[in-house]
Amino acid sequence: MSAWLETIELQSFTQQKDELNQVLYQLVKKVKMATVQQHIDIYHRYRIESDYMIQIYHTDKLEANGSSLGIRIASALKEFGMVNHTIWQSQTDKQADPAN
């Protein structure tokens, strides 16, 4: 089993902070209820309340373009600002299996 991480960064330019926070809260709640193969956390940049980062930790097969969940989240957040969606592979897993 491999581990991988998806990050979705949002630089928000919205004035609707309450709506954005509600969307983020609902995303976390749905993921935590739906699966044990994914873990999600949301952070905001220290002293910059308009910047957020969502991390989705996966313990299933790596998906090079991101999980369907990550893609849906990134798409949903585009209305709130600039979004950067990246995939990170565990270096430990890669060293254990050079074929990856």
C-alpha cells in the first residue's frame, strides 16, 4: 500500500468569508464521514486569513492527476480565488519500491 498527499492551496479574494468557511467545514465533515482511506485537514496561513491549504492524505493507489475528491474540491473553490492543486508521493514508498 502506498501513501500519497494531495494539496489544494487557495488564495481567496472573496469578501464572503463566512460562506467560504462553511464550504470548507462541510467538505471536511463529508470526507470524515465517508471514508477511512482518506484523511483531510484544512489550514490557513499564519497571519494571512485569506490563504488556505487543504491536505488530503491517501492510503490507496496513487492517482497522478489527483483523486476525484481533490479535483471536485479544487473545482468548487475556484469561485473563491486562485487555486493550486498538487500531488505528492511519499519518498519512503518510492525508495522501498524503485519501480514507482
